[in-house]
Amino acid sequence: MEVRTDTQLKKTICGNQNENLMDSFLLNSKNLGHDSLKVESNLFVEAAKQENVQFDFIRLKSFDLNKTSFDISNSRNAILEADFGIADSGKLVINTQDSDVLVTMLLAESLHIILPSSKILSSMSQHDQMNDKPAVDMFRGISSNTADSYNNELSFSHENLRTLIYVIEDL
């Protein structure tokens, strides 16, 4: 007979729930057309810091890649950090209060997005309960709780654009 403490049970239950949320997010994100994968943080940082890996625009909260952003008007390859991921839809929530972030999301041919696994929520209603303002669906499977819209949805063509999502497991 196996005996477990309350702490061990909580870790097992929360760990399984987080993995289920991550798996659900990855599946639904791929259904939106994103290239989504889970990565360990140290492996991601090591790969992103390589000299041959260049980003025209960088906005990260969890990492310092020791690289600088270039002119955003020509951002073909950008990397951002999402505020939240929504498991049941595969969508991302990104703060677009910084106009450079919004412009980059529109212009970048390859948009790399970092999502800490701890920031994956089960549903948009869970996100909306945590925030004063509901998120607005924008484009590329991305929502923003700092964007404004009259019909609650903005729509832009996303042809020839690539969105890559890296769910960082140990953040």
C-alpha cells in the first residue's frame, strides 16, 4: 500500500492539471495553424542566444537574450512573450498597449511567441474573471485585453505569415 502526504497529492493533481492544460493548448493552437511546441527554458535560451539566430524585434519579460531590437518597420522575424494562453481555444492573450508590439504583430512574417506553461488558463472566461476588461480577438489566434474594438473582433489577412509558439515548461 502506497501512502502519500497531502503535499504530494497536491503536487500530483496540480502537475497533471497543468500538463492537461498544456496538451490541450498545444493541440488547439496547432488547429489554429500555429507551429506550437513545448521546450525547456534552458534549451530555448541556449538556442535563441546563438549568433546566427536574429530577431528584428524583441519583447520578453522572462528572458534576457542579450540582443537588441532593430527597426520595427522592417520586423520580419520577431519574438514576444504572451501574457496568457487559453487551453480550450489555443489562443494567446498579448498586451498590445505598447504600439510597437501591435505593429510588429501585424508586420512580422515570422512571429515567435514565448508562453510560460504557468500562464495557460483553461478558458477565456477564466481570463476575463481575472481582468477588468475582456480580451478582444484580433488576428493570428491572438487576443488583447488592451485593444479596443466596436464589434469585439478585428480581422486581418494572415496569409504567408508564420506564428511559432514555444511553451516553456519550467517557468
